[in-house]
Amino acid sequence: MNTEMITVAIIGCGGRGKDTYAKAQKKLQGQLQIVAAVDIDPKCLYEMETEYGVPKENCFCSVDDFFAQPKMADMAFICTMDKEHYDHAVRAMKSGYHLLLEKPISPDLNECKEIEAAAKKYNRHVIVCHVLRYTAFYKKIKECLQAGVIGDIVSVQAIEGVAYWHQAHSFVRGNWRNQEEACPMILAKCCHDFDILLWLCGKKCKSVSSFGDLRLFKKGNAPEGATARCTDGCPYVDSCPYSAPGYYLGQLRDGKTGWPVNILNSHPTEENIMEALKTGPYGRCVYHCDNDVVDHQVVNMQLEDGTTVNFTMCAFTKNSFRKLRIMGTLGEIEGDMETNRIYLKPFAGETTEIDVYTLSDDFSGHGGGDVQMLREVIALIQKGEIAGSSITTIEQSMQSHYVAFAAEASRVNNGRVVDM
């Protein structure tokens, strides 16, 4: 058994690699150490060196230069863009690394299958970052279901409110706005949701249908006189809810310097944020971008035992949240991740309210899921075995991807039912 500290090379030192996993190193002192970093941006590498202690000689601007070295760590964290996952993941496994792989596994189903096959061929652990499984919120719901509180699951309703500002940042102006550059939104954003729903139900999906489209964020909906950039003297800059200066500078003035503001500049100030809005992608008018991903979509799933699941993803919510209702033969469970409350409603008993805040002392990063995932991954690599049911192996994660690919195939074919 390996009980030593786990060493990690981070490939892709952006919002997840640097701002999530490198920062988490401080909470996991003595358990995890970042020893190498790869990114095409020298500024990101400089931060990895100066703020997170990665030796300068272990910072690489090229994946080719990194893979030319002998194996440098126990694990590689693949945090690059979606279309780069396949190449980086396979090369890393071939070089001897276990993987923590950001979702989606790949925008291409065949590449997903090949990564799964490579994990078996090279005998590597590949853990996909479906962080919701690791949260106190969903773990408690799973515990209640396993205890039989509501009997057998019959039907599930779930919704993810993306939030208007998150949609604008990531899926209209940002890296996941365009399917050719990234992947369909139902895969990029909601493979999380499909993973958690299948895990909670404990069943595989049998068939899928889906509807959705891009409703608002397109040129024909731009108000008359709207400029290409919010900073180009747009007459709506002070009234539009999607005003880039209004949102990003507003966040900064409220003292919020983390995500998503720090995507524009790692050390945000009003001056450098305004400069980023004038010259970079995040200052563009939401009606004049090159986005083509949906802003709302519904997915219907029939599981192998006849259980039905309805999932809604929608951009048009004020806050970012997830809610669900699970209806069983003996009762129902309601969960609201925004308030961190769970309600158990057995038919033959009183309603019980669970305050999830009492179940953990860490709700940073996806409700505490980011750090807890790393703890479980460390335990896996140290012990070489999976303890418990929450760890998101690539074999389990593939199920969520099958649903996402099927949902998109159904959506583009007017809701045609896809038999899994």
C-alpha cells in the first residue's frame, strides 16, 4: 500500500487546473503536491511557480516537452479544453500516469470509448470530475434512498438553473459557446446532472428524448443600436442585464474577485478588467457573438426498470442552482442545493427537514465536492481500490455521456426517441 503523498502534474492551468486544484493543495497538505505544470500561457505557469511552488524547470509551455520527460508524478490532472482531452489523456496513460480527467471525457463518443479502453489496456485509474457525487448534499440523498425512506423510485424531476450571467459568461461569450470549438451544451454542462441522477437511481438508461434550442442569444434579438461590444458606447450598457461592465465590475465592487471575474484576469482590478472587456471575448455583446449552443433544453429518460426521469436545463434563472424531487412508492424526497435543504416526506410519517450545512464544514467549490473528490481520489491511488460508491470511474461516467450524446441526437431530430 502506498501511503506517501500523491504527486500531480497539472496539464492545463486555467480556471480548473490552477484556480481549483492547485489552490486545493493547501487544504490537502501532506496528502497532495503539485510537482509539474503544463500550459500554453506563460503567465499561468509563472503563477504555478510563484504561488503554488511548482519548480520552474517543471513548468512546460508544450505538452510535447512535458511528455518527452520521464514520468514526473503519480497522476496527471487533465484540465485542458474538451477537444484536447483525448490526446492528452491517452498520452498520459501511456506514460504511466493515473488520471483525474475533467468532464466531458471527450466531445466525440468514439474518443470516449477509446479513453476507456486505454485505461484498461494500461491498467490506469481514470477518475472523471463529476464533482456532485462528492457533495454532502447528494451523498445524504443517496443515503436516504438506500435506507428505503421512500421505497422504490418511480419518477424523478430535476432542474438546473444555469443563471443568466453564467450562460452569458461561459456559453455565449466564453469557451463553451460554440459546438465546433467545444461540444453541445447538454454534454458540457449537464453530464454532471445525468451522472448524479443515474447514481441516485442506481439504474442505467434505456431510452431518451429531448427538445431545446437557442432562443435568445442571437443577432436578430439585439436591441436596435446595440454595438458589437458593450464598451463601444452601447446605449444599453447601463440597462441591459447582460452588460459586461455592469456584471464584471459589479462583482469586483462587491469584493468578489474569484470565478468568473478571475477568468478575465487572475489578479482583477477595475483597470485590467475594463481592458479585458475592451479587447477580449468577455466584452462582446451577447447578441453579436459566434455562439450556437442551446440556452434551454429538456430531457426525458426511461430507465431500465421503467423509472422515468425528467431533466430541465435553462439559462433564464437569476441564480445558479439545482433542485430535484424524487417520488417513490412510500414517499418523496425534495432537495434544493441552493439553500442546502433536503425534505423527506414519507407517506406514513411526518416531513423531516435536513440542513445540509450541519453535515460538513467545507462547502467551497461545487458545494464542497471539489476538495472531497480529491480526498477520495488520493485514497484510491494510495490503496489501489475503490471504497464506497461515489468515486466516478470512467466506466461509471460513460453512462452519463451516453445519455448526453443520445439527448443531443434526439434534440437535433425533433425529439425522436433514442433507444440506448
